[in-house]
Amino acid sequence: MKWLNDFKRAVIEEDFNSIEILLDDIPQFSDISSSELALGLINEAREIISRQKDDALSQMQKIQKTKKFVQSKESAYSLDMSS
């Protein structure tokens, strides 16, 4: 089935746009094995998305810490020319 092949490819490539598009149009499966395969792929996609979300959150926190550090160093070394 084309949908299963496309979804497998999207999961393997971690192509989130394709995953989203394919999830919006899940077909009716004619046999249990195809349904089970689709369910397994959907669960794998959920895990990949969850892992990416966690990684993005971690990166954002690192950026915020770095920004605060740089700002604190800038204010510590700024010259007061008002006197």
C-alpha cells in the first residue's frame, strides 16, 4: 500500500512535514497486518517527535543560559562614562 510505504519513508527520514500530512489522511486498511504495521509506525513517529521536542527544549534552555551569562558579563564589563 502506497500510504504505508510513504509513511515508512517519512519515519525513517524523520520528515515531520510528510508525517503530519500522512497522519491527516490515514486510509482504511484491508487486513490486520497492515493495520498493525501502521500502528507500529505511528508509535515510532510519536517517539521520534517526542525525542525531537525534548531535544529542542534542551537546546532552548542552553541558549537561555548562555544569553543570561553573556548579558551578565556585558554588564560587568561595561564602562560607565557618565562621570
